[in-house]
Amino acid sequence: MSSCCERTSISESLWQAANVDMKAIENIISSHFRTSHSHHTRMDDSAFARVFLFTLQNGMQVIARIILPVRESVKTEAEVAAMKLVRARTSVPVPKVYLYCSTPKNPVRAEWILMEYMPGLCLADCFEQLTYEQKRRTATDVAEIMFSLFNITSAQCGSISPYTGDSFQSDDHNSLRYPPFTPLFSPRPSPVLKGRSVIVGPINDLTFLDYPRQVDPHLCGPFNSERSFMEAFAFLGTPPTRAGGKLSCWVFEKTLEVYNIVRNLYYGTQQSEVSSSNHDQFHFAHGDLSDFNILIDPTTGAVTGVIDWEMAGFRPAWLAAVAGGWFDDDSERFLMSDFQSSRGNHADETPADAVLRAHFRLRLAKLDAQLFRHHLQGIELRALFYACCNECDGNTEMWLEKYKDQEWVVGRRGDFPFDLMAWIEERLDLEDSLNGRRL
């Protein structure tokens, strides 16, 4: 079974287990908006939610996200806090939250969010049909969205949540809750965001949320350094929870060895522009800015909405700078996964595509030179990060072999950080030894 089919099956199982009461959400909507609803339709689902569009008798349209029971409460609180923060700090078109419940202990029997309906079509559904001028407008808007989010920074890495302690109480936020709720994790106020009544907490990411291999949120941050962030993804939490012992974890340890070298090279090339004290400054990112989460007006190409903020949070600059939708060309410029035989090298692009991509990059550079550099040059660190996120150690081992052969330039960098073939033989010896003990 493919991972996509497996995830769909798991989602269906979670939905059935939740035994959601759709009549209850209808009643809550009618009570909150003081009008009955006319009808509702199911929209495209997100990774951990089912989405419905409710049309009220007065013509108003409301989106109801029914949250699947994965990482109870923490993820929903973070999603709402992210949307509120971005609406307050930027002009990015983000849905307004009307009401939400971050505990399944309510009449619906699942967590839920009621939010504004955003007009437009998914970029994935219409981008190829746009004219060049319309695509150029989309490129401009996506660059400005990336810039707006990137400019929100923190000294810690993680997702955010409203802080409900005495000195950070947010009456505005609490008014959205149904009913009031206390966060499950111990609050650690971020000095950078203190005035915004939010804290940086555990990071929400598919690596930690993939059911049923969920990692306890207390093991998922917040992080104070890039290195601790990378270690948590490599070993599934801090302290580690990755199964398999030394045999399974060894390849991730070796990947982190390479990361250390590449990171030093990366920041060494930017010393004139990036102070060493800013290496561990983290930048806000959507976390899943795919072309399914970007809505556009198909008549103009203008971005009309950015949806599904459940993975949003502060991440290293080179990761926050990954582009959205069609404009993410990492796999064309670098070997990003073991499934690639080589770089794509933009082999299928037309001359018009190349001009559009150049416009997008120039727009990034004009908006923020640092963002542009991290977008363009941070690609190798992103590839190493994705290698650390692999579920299976074998996938990371295969990627390391291809990476060494295709991307590591000895003439420019010197020898690879370790003798890869000797290590593979040593690893096979360990595997044989462990199998012998089991027999």
C-alpha cells in the first residue's frame, strides 16, 4: 500500500473512531451566528482534518475544520495562534477564526475550528491554465508572503500557542474558545513574542505527527539551537524515541556529522552579511506551503488565501526560506531524496518557465537579500534535514550514497566527512552480529 493510501486509510479509521456528531457542529454554528444553516458540503481534506463548507440562511459561508484525534489540543491551539499572529503582523490573506474548541470533550466529540471561507481556487488546480502575466502576479504574491512570514523571528524554534498565564492573558483569544482550555505543556514565554501573548512550544511537523508513530509533544521542543532541532528530527524527539537501537540510529548520527560540516561551510560563506550571533535565530514559516494550500483568483493570478496552518511555526532560516507551490524547485537543483536518481535540472521547463522563475527570485532578492540567500543556498541543509526525517534508516543510507557521489565536490571541499563504504561494511557487520544473537 502506498503511503498516500495508507494515510487515507488511517484518516478514515480515526474519523470512524472519533464518532463525530455533525448535528452538534450544525447547532454550534447556528447558535454562534444566530441563524440556521441551509446546507453544507465536504471540501478537500487536510492532513489531519476534515473540512466542510457551511452555507447559512443569510448567505454567509463558514468553514468548519473537524480535527482528527492526533496530538490532542496542542496542534489545534497552535494552528489558531498561528493564524491570529499572521493576521496581526502581516497582510497575508489568512482565514479569520470565529470560534474553536481544542478538546474532544465537547458535543461534537472532536476538536474543531470555525473560520472564514476564503475565495479562490487551489494553485494546484489552475496554475497551468494561467497566462504568463497571471503567473507573474502569483509569483509576486508568493514572494511577498514568504517575506512577510520570514520577517517574524524568535530566539526559539517551535510552533506557537496562546499563553494563558496571569501576565500574558489574552481575553481576545479566550473569547474564541469553546470552552476555555489550559495548554497541556508547560508555558515558556518567548521574549521576542512576549508582547503578542503567545509562547513558542512543541513543533508540529509530519515527522512527529504521522499516526500511529506520534511523538509526545513534550519531546518536540521548543529548541534553542539548530543542532538540537536536527537531533530531535533525526532521533524522533529529545530524548530519542526512534526504535531499532544503534543499528537504526547510526545512519542518522552519520548524517548529522555531514550536517555539521555543511553548516559550518554554509555560514562561513555568509559571514559578511550574517552575524554569527544570528545563526540560531528562527523564522516563522507556514510549514506546508504547497500549491494545495495557496488559493488564487484564476482571472488575475492574485493569491486570495493561504490555508491549513497546522504545521506553522518557527524554523531555521534555510528551512523557512523554502518556496511555495510551483516555485519550490529544490529537487530540480539538488538531490533531495533517495527516490531521485539525479537532479531534475529543470529539464521539462519552457523558456517562459525560466523567465517566471527568474522574476520570482528577483522579487525575493529585492524584498530581503537574506531570505533570497537562504532560499537559494540553503538547499543542501534542507536536503540533509529531509534525510533526517526519513522513517526508515535504509532510505537515508541510500540517499547518503547518492549524495556523496553526485553532490559532494572533493576538489572544492576535500574528502567526504567519513569513509562511507567502510562505514556501510561496519554497519553490515553489526547487523549480522545482532541477527546472530537473535538466533
